[in-house]
Amino acid sequence: MATWDDVRRIALALPETTERGSHDDLPAWRVRDKLFVWERPLRRADLDALGDAAPDGPILGARVPDLGAKEALLADDPEVYFTTPHFEGYPAVLVRLDRIGVEELTELVTEAWHARAPKRLAAAHRAAAE
């Protein structure tokens, strides 16, 4: 299963990505100063909302292209992807890092990067990958 080292390696391999602590000084990765993946421990309100379903392992926050993509991930694999009321109406998912494989994590981080990167930079990256 994936680790923070995997997240760091995958994110920093993407063009113009920087690692800078979030407002909580937790690891976070940005493309041109736009956050796309970050460490997101559960807060008291999250724990209250999730109850017994609250995971206790490492949690990754990841931007997704839109709410439809978010709903698809949540429906596809609820053992890996989840959300909290804090993220309602926001295009991001929470990920149980210890339950996602490196290949799927790579796809998720790359898509998060594409969702936040400037259009020309994202298009150039897609063209280079083909």
C-alpha cells in the first residue's frame, strides 16, 4: 500500500510542483501555488460526523476535476475514498492512504494535478505522456 514517500515522489515528478506545508504545517503539494494533494488528518467535527466509520490511518486530501468525479470515486471504492461534511459541495476526496495501491495513487495524484494546473501546462503534460 502507499506511503507519504510515494505521494511525495509522484507529486514532485509532475511539472512545476512544489512541496510546502499547509496552514497546519502538514505536507502539501501545489502546482503554481494551487493546492492539489495534502495531508488531511481528521478533525473533531470529522470524527463526530463519521463516528465508528472514522479511519485511524494516514489521510490524503486530493482535488478532483468536479463533483461528478468525486461521486464516482466515492461510489467505486468506499473502502479507500470517503468524504466529510467539511468537503460537501467541494471537488475533493479523502483517501485512506494505507488502503490505496501505488498505481491507483499515481493516477489520483496525476488527475489532481491536472485539475489544478494551468490549462497550457496540463495540455503539454498530457501531450508528453502520449
